[in-house]
Amino acid sequence: MRIVLLILLISMHFVTAQQNEQLSYMNDQFSEKLSIQLYPNPYKGGKLLILTRPTEIKEIMILNILGEVVFQTTTYENYVIPNNLKSGIYIVKIKQGGQQGLSRLVAP
């Protein structure tokens, strides 16, 4: 009985260690913070300039304060035209290379 319990505890510890290693690897992929600048902010329509490193593709998501995605695209350009933004506060989430960053955007 004690041997079975000991084997069970060792196997549980091994599985937990593997899971922690996988989570650590996934967090390391996006551990570096991406520097983002948005212009104009407050955004009144037209082009929204997104200044990051220019050489890599950007995955861009704009979320409302409820966390709902209101705009999403992938581009090499340094701007997007999110015509469907109503007045409010938004979070702009960008993934580029092995980095990701967040920035606040205001639409009056």
C-alpha cells in the first residue's frame, strides 16, 4: 500500500513538473514587451498609425472595455483603418514576432 502511494505521489509530481515546464515555455514565447505608439489618440477616424518595429508582420486586435473584439487584422503596414469604432475606450493588442504589447485607445 505504501509503495503504491509513493509511486502515485512521484508520478503526480512528474506530471506537474511537465505541465509547469510547458506553461513556462508558452509564457517565454511572449515574455518580451512590445513597445507600441498609437497616433492620433484620441482617434477620430481615418488612419490609426501604429508605430512598432516595421519589418515584421503585426497581428492587431482592438477590444472594447468588455473584452469583445471589435476589429482584427494582420498586416505589415504601420497603420489600420478601423472605421467601426464608436465613442469609448479600447485596448489595442498587438503581437509581432515573439513579443506582444497593449495600449489604450480613446475614441471621443
